[in-house]
Amino acid sequence: MSTNIIVDAVNVTKQYGDFKALEDLSLQVERGGVWALLGPNGAGKTTFLKCLLGLKQFDGQIKIDGYDIQKDPKKAKYQIGYVPQHPTLYNDMTVQESLRYFGDMRDVKRSRLRELLEFVGLELWARQPVGALSGGMQQRLMLAVALLSDPPVLLLDEPTANLDVNRQVEFRNLISLLVKEGKTVVLTTHLLGDVDHIAEKIMLLNKGKLVVKSSVADLFKQLDLTSQMFVEIPDNSKEQDAISALEKAGANDIQVKGNWYEMRIDPSKKVSILNNLREKSCEITDFKIEEPNLEDAFKKITSGEEN
């Protein structure tokens, strides 16, 4: 196995009666960065996470940083920090007591506990009971617990689903810092904005199989998802000149709606489109661009438009 591969799943199958939640699933996660594990309900995401964590028996093989989760579960699990969607903490314990409780299970030094409290921004709440913390603070405490043994891999299950917008941003910032330190993060989420903001690569499951593994940018190219551009030109007498300039610059599906010109473009063509219009003396009073997003890609793939 290449040392660059930190999660290596080979021919993983998990069956419940006649139903295959995972069917001959093989995927590899390269070391470093944020990977988003996506898929519709029933795609197999949760089942795969449970297999990865050693919570489910399965056919096939999963190795985490070289350790087989079924043959050498103790060492394999030591390579993973897990943050569940709903915090699993004791409300009557203080923040500090919680970290000590979980830290003592793993022989973690007290200096590591202080370091993690500072990292997640909870040092001022160390003596507060967990039950008095906000949802965002509890999620940060769970992240600190997951990091106790300094694992190379973090698994985050819907990490920001129950947080408000500001707390989502704070949590994503912490993840970005961990990636800079060399961690590999695998997250599941139904909030595709999380993926747009933080993930470099995605793995899409559908019906228990891997259907896409790609960077976000490459996926958009593969699916031919282009940007939408809108340009306002108030002088109606310039319509033919404007259309000619837009076509020359590579715009597609041009539609004129009043003073607005709508079109599909390659994002790299934006400057040449504006320059061509100016060369034709078309006065531009406004323009905007709508970039493709993962929701568009997700719908296109799962609807069967792409194999």
C-alpha cells in the first residue's frame, strides 16, 4: 500500500438479509485535506462510517494508515478521531472533567488537555458543566475529545448540522487549521455549503457503490456544469452587436430578456466576454455571475444524467 493512502477500503460489502447497504465498495483516501462523503438517504454513508470505525462487521477489507480495522482493531481505531452528529457527553461533568475522563482512558498527558482546550477556544469555560454549554461549544468539546490521541484521521458525521451560521463558520475554521497541521478529514454532510466552503475532494455513494471520487473543480468539468453570466446593456440598438461579441467570446445559450443578456460561460472566459462587448461599444451597466455548485452536480448524478 502506498504511504500516501491513509484510508484504503477494498471490496467492502455489508448485507442485511437480501439488502446490500454496501456492495463491493472500494475507495482510497489520500493523506491530507478534507474529503466529503456524500450521497442521498440510503446510499450507504452511515453504514460505511460504522465499518470504518469498527462498529460493524463486513466482508472485504478496510485499512486505516496501514492497520486493518477487523484484524488489528485497537491500532486501527487509534488512528481515528470521531465527532458524531450529536455530542455524546455527560452534562453534569465540567468541560475540564470531560477531557480528563476521556484523556485518562488513553493515557493522555495533562499538558495535551490544556493545549486542546485552547485550540477549541474553551479554556475560559473549563469549569463550566457541559450541560450549560451551547450546541456549538459542545461540538468543539467533542472535537477536542476526538483529538486527544492526536490521530491522523478525523471522521466528522454531519459536524455543523445543528449549528447556526456563525458557529458553522467557527467550526469550519478549526477544521482548516487541523488540515494545515497535516490531518486528513473525512466528513459526511447534507449541507452542501459545507463542502463548497471547505472540502477539496468528494466521494459520492449511491446504492452502496462509489459513483464519483473527484475534486470539486474536476467534477464540474466532468459534468459540463458551466457558470451563468448576466450582463445588463441598456441600449437596445446594440443587441445584434452584443450577441455577436458574446458568441465570439464563447458564450452559449444566449437569451435576451429586456436589457439583460443571460448566457452559459466557461468561468475563464469572463474577462474576454466583457472586453468583446466594450470593443463593440456596448455600454455595460451591471453584470453578475452564478457559479455552479455541488447541489447542481449532486442532482445531475443521482438523477441518472451521468453514470
